[in-house]
Amino acid sequence: MSAILSIRNLGKSYGSGARVLDDVSLDIEAGEIFALLGPNGAGKTTLISIVCGIVNPGEGHVLVGGHDIVRDYRAARALIGLVPQELTTDAFETVWATVSFSRGLFGKPANPAHIETVLRQLSLWDKRDAKIMTLSGGMKRRVLIAKALSHEPRVLFLDEPTAGVDVQLRQEMWQVVRGLRESGVTVILTTHYIEEAEEMADRVGVIRGGRLVLVEEKAALMRKLGRKELRLILQEPIPAVPPALGAYDLALSKEGTELTYVYNMKAERPGITSLLEDLSAAGLRLRDVTTRESSLEDIFVGLVGERA
Ligand SMILES: Nc1ncnc2c1ncn2[C@@H]1O[C@H](COP(=O)(O)OP(=O)(O)OP(=O)(O)O)[C@@H](O)[C@H]1O
Ligand SMILES: [Mg+2]
């Protein structure tokens, strides 16, 4: 199989001379969901920005569908959809108008049937005539995805699609991404959340200090990660763990407001998705869900044996 995206020896320094990307090489196969994990400032957005032609590559080459992103920019860019990390929307436009307009920017002829397909796929069809400012945050995010898909790209970049969104919306986003893959789009997403990579990705890349320190099949990576801790902060305190949740071996905090789920990626234990479903079925409402923020960092350090 040939790669839809091929990155070779990419390097980048900004004006200050600081090295932001260093000798990054990566091939993405068509139809993959690839998750790029890494701490703040690791270079994820810079990497995406170079592939999308927003930032100039310092050194190296990138091919999208065989087109060089510098020499053959238009052909390469036409194959790419980008949902940027920073959310921006045109408040006063309707959903239909803004998504159709995005398609026009790529010089593609109007195709109402395609726009309809995209809006239906993202559950935005009923909102097609609504002004964007009247939509919820989750809907606005989906409008950005619809815009990025308006010109029928083959590769979609999602730069932290679930940063700062609640559990329900995060799961909704995961559904959307799976649906996109089924429709034949290759998806590359960045995230800070190991859980997200676990749920979504076929392969995972870890970037750290501008270097791609690891690229691996998700299943293999998850086996290496081992123990993980998920903290579920409840809206209301409970006296005891409901019997229906017995299978998860949850620990309840003294105040009754926090459940901790310790799990091992290797073990055949119920996954996080089913845990969240069962929590909700047991009538427990969540205020927040966290994994220890440092744990990802710890894992990286353990995995690559070096400090940033
Ligand atoms: N325009 C710029 N000029 C100078 N330095 C920059 C510029 N854009 C990014 N950087 C630096 O490049 C490094 C990588 O930034 P980048 O935005 O790619 O990280 P990231 O992995 O996307 O981080 P985050 O998880 O916070 O989004 C950071 O040190 C950042 O300060
Ligand atoms: Mg970023």
C-alpha cells in the first residue's frame, strides 16, 4: 500500500533559532486514523501547519497523494482538510452558507449534494439554516469539521478536536471520526489524551521536543503503557459504589465524590467507554473526568528513557 501522506526528514526552527521540529519522518496509509500525542509545545501544531502549507518547512519534504507541498502546493492542499486548534467561526453566517463558501475557496464547483451529505454525516442537517452564533459549542466544532470536509479532502487533520470538551461531546467526536473513516477519509488527530488514542487510533505517534520519538500500532503501544488511572468526579456524593459497577473494582474517595478506576491496558477488563455508559445507567452524573496530567509525561519518559 502506498502512503497518502509522506513526511521526510522535516526540520523547523523559528526566528529565535529554537529547534521546533527535528528530522521528523512519517508515512500515513490511506484509511488510517493516526493519533499524534505529545505535551504542550512538542511541535504537533507546527507539524500540521507545515503539511497544510501555513508554515514553511525548514528542511525536508512532504508529499500528499504524491504531490509535494511546496512545488505542487495547490494539488497537495486540495487533498487536505484542516480543523485548526483555535476555533474560529463566522457568527452571522448560516451553517449552509459557511460550509458552501469553504468549498468555493478551493475553486471547486458548487455541489449541494456533497454539502448535504457532509451536514447529515455530522448531524447538522437540521441546523443548516441556523446562524452559527446560535449553535452550541459542540455544534460549532462540527461546523468546522464540515467546512474542512466541504472540498472532499482525502486527509483530514484535527488539531486537538476534544481539548476542553466534556465527556459526552468527546464521545460524540469519536463517533464522528469513526464515521469519517468509514467514508474513506484518512484522519490525523493530535491529542493530549492517551484515552483518546486508545479509543480512536490505529497507530499512535509520540512527539516530544520536536522529535518523533515513537510510532507504533496502538495495540502494541497500549500493552506497553500498562497501568493507568482514571478519576471520575461526581456531581453528587454517593455512600458506596453501586453494585452494578462491581465489575470495575472502583475505589471511592472518603467524601464519596470521586471514583478512581485503575486499569491495565494489557488486561481483558471492560473499557472506559462501557464504564462511562454503565456510570450513566447507574444514575451517576459526572462533573469531571481526569487522568493524572503528569502520567502522559511519565509514560513518555519511561518509554523513551530521556527527559525533555
Ligand atoms: N510562530 C511561532 N514563532 C515562534 N515560535 C513558535 C511559533 N509557533 C510555535 N512556536 C513554538 O514552537 C514550539 C512548538 O509549538 P506547537 O504549537 O507546534 O506545539 P504543540 O505540540 O501544538 O503544543 P500544544 O499541545 O500546546 O498545542 C513551541 O515551543 C512554540 O512556542
Ligand atoms: Mg498545538
